Amino acid sequence: MYEEYNRHDIAVYAGFLENDAELLECTSGGIATALARHIIQRGGYVAGVAYSGDFYKAEYKVINQEDQLDEFKGSKYIEVEKGDVFHDVKTLLDAGERVLFFGLPCIVGAVKSFLKREYDNLITCELVCHGPTSPKVHTEYVKHLENRFGSRVTDFSVRKKREVWTPPYLYAKFENGREFERPFYSTEYGYAFSVMGRGSCYDCKFKGNNRMGDIMIGDFWGAKPEDIFWNDKGVSVIFVHTDKGKELLHAVEGIRLFETTFERAVSNNPMVIQSKERKPEREKFKRLLDQKGLIYAAYHSKTLKGRIKATAARFVPGPLKPFLKTVYLYIKKAVGLGKA
Ligand SMILES: Cc1cc2nc3c(=O)[nH]c(=O)nc-3n(C[C@H](O)[C@H](O)[C@H](O)COP(=O)(O)OP(=O)(O)OC[C@H]3O[C@@H](n4cnc5c(N)ncnc54)[C@H](O)[C@@H]3O)c2cc1C
Ligand code: SF4
């Protein structure tokens, strides 16, 4: 069923870091961090994405020190400022340095077009991509939290693990020592990420056989406790597209790898082969975001069902949710709004 989409895949793996403490700091299985550490320990450079010092935006950086790796950990779910990163990467490559470049598939495509030729000393790692949301969402949310807590943000994540990989939590730490933690998809930020991607992401050209990197990594969605590669602290999926990518992956220390099939890896991760669907709320949300800001837009562009779900996700303890869902469906039927 999926054979037509994997013309360039040499091998597909599930994998994760062996160090549990570090695995909990990473988004999925921490394979990005392991690849980056391997390159830096051998004198190379890594181009990746970090939050700015004030946490108001995300930006590309090129690093060559192990103690800088922490900044790259964690997905940044917004459009990123590229600055001079393409120039900087080219300068390093022309000087004979080894560079590992992380990016969303279209950015990996863009850096390759910019470079105009193949470099043996460049390795590219793309992320499975659902598409980022607007940087305005991020900046507004961070400022909203700073107002609420009366203090500057000093740490921030949209993929914080609470001892286990899922569900992801949005986490912020403040200068005054206080902390904020909430299931990501029950926040206004999570809602924005799920309803408002960039226009081009709904017809993305970098799926299936048009993947761009030597390696592609993502979350191994659909991994189950009975799988040999299961780890409740996070599992990465790794698609190897070139011999260069395979050589690097197998040289990396401190990770566990399990070969799997393309079909298994993609069956719960459709973003590898297809674009996301445009949600009906997108246009209203986008308009309200521009006019009234994130918090207003997130509330007023939701359907009634969406508002109830968001409130339940925020306030109702997990075991009570099935019961309340039954009550909701019963009331809906009673007032003639649909089938129970
Ligand atoms: C916008 C976005 C959408 C995504 N959608 C999906 C999806 O639908 N399905 C799926 O399986 N995976 C998706 N991912 C990938 C997933 O969230 C993880 O980034 C990936 O599994 C790597 O996890 P890790 O534990 O190896 O990374 P970590 O060890 O936590 O390191 C994170 C790495 O990601 C890089 N990075 C972080 N944010 C960005 C960014 N915005 N642009 C470029 N590089 C970045 C950092 O430089 C670092 O190298 C998405 C990522 C992003 C940024
Ligand atoms: S979905 Fe496609 S176009 Fe959108 S950011 Fe990802 S790779 Fe780029």
C-alpha cells in the first residue's frame, strides 16, 4: 500500500537514546541529539534550531560545542528565523569542515538549492513535518504567560515529557522560580498549532519520494508497549535515504536501533507521505489572530464541541472523561442536535 512512497529509503528504524535522563529532555527518541553529539565530538559543526535568549522566537544557530546541545533539544513548532545560516554553512563546507544540518524538509531542500552542488562533508537530517504555526502565536503565548506570572520566561518547551513521552506538555519556567505545565493540545498554543499551518503546508511538495535529507527522523507514533522497540520515555522513527546517512547512524554511540518496515513506520505517521488537511476553523482563527490576538482567537474560532473538549481537557480528571462524554452525547441527542 505504501511502496510507491519509499523509492529512496535504504532502511527504516525505531530507536532511542540509552540514557533515560537525557531521553526525557528530548522530543521523541533523542536521535537528533545523538547525531549532533557524534558530529561535534569529532570536530564538526551542527546547524539546528534554538529559542532566542528571551524565548520570544526560534532561530537557526551553528554550534560546535557539546554544552550547546541542550538549546537544540525539543521541537520548536513555529516558523524559524534563518538569519545567515545558509551562508555560514557554505563557508564551513568550503573550508572543509563537516556539517550536520537539521531542518524541516522544505528548508533542507532550500539549503541544498542555495549550495548549488553536493558536498561530501555535509549531512542533512530532516524532520517529519506537519508544518509549523505562526511565530506570532509563540511570542504572544510567552508574553501572555509572563504577564500572568509577573516574571520573565527562563525555560520553555512545547514537548515536555512528564516522565513519559505522551501526551506532550507545554512547560514554562519563570525567573521568580514558578513553573507552568499543561497538556500542549489543551492550550491556545496547541490549538493554534493544530489549526493554523502556513498556506504551503497544505500542499507540501516534500512528502513521499520527494524527501530531501540523508536521514529523516520523527516520532514513532503508533509504537506500542508490546513492540520490541517500545520505550515509554520516547521512540524515534528514522528513515535512511542515503549511504552517507546510514554510515552516520550506525557510527553513533549511546543509542538503540531496531530495524522495522516503511509500512509500519508510516501507518500512524501520515505526515511522511501526505500534507495535512486544512481545518474549517483556520481562516476564522487567522483573521481573529491578526485582529484580536491569540487568546481571543483560540476561544472564538472554536466550535461549541471544541470549547467543551478544551475545557474538559484542562479541568476534568482523566478517569471522568468517558462518563462526561456519554452525558454530553445524551444531552446533544435530547436537544435534537445529533445522534447519541
Ligand atoms: C514544526 C514541526 C512539525 C513536526 N511534525 C511532526 C509530525 O507530524 N510527525 C512526526 O513524527 N514528527 C514531527 N516533527 C518532528 C518531531 O517533533 C521531533 O522533532 C523529531 O522526532 C526529533 O526528535 P528528537 O527527540 O530526535 O529531537 P531532539 O533530540 O529533541 O532535538 C530536536 C532537534 O530538532 C531540531 N529542531 C527543533 N525545532 C526545529 C524546527 N522548527 N525546524 C528545524 N529543526 C528543528 C533541533 O535543531 C534539534 O536538532 C515535527 C517537528 C517540527 C519542528
Ligand atoms: S509541511 Fe512541507 S512546506 Fe510546510 S514546513 Fe513542513 S516541509 Fe515545509
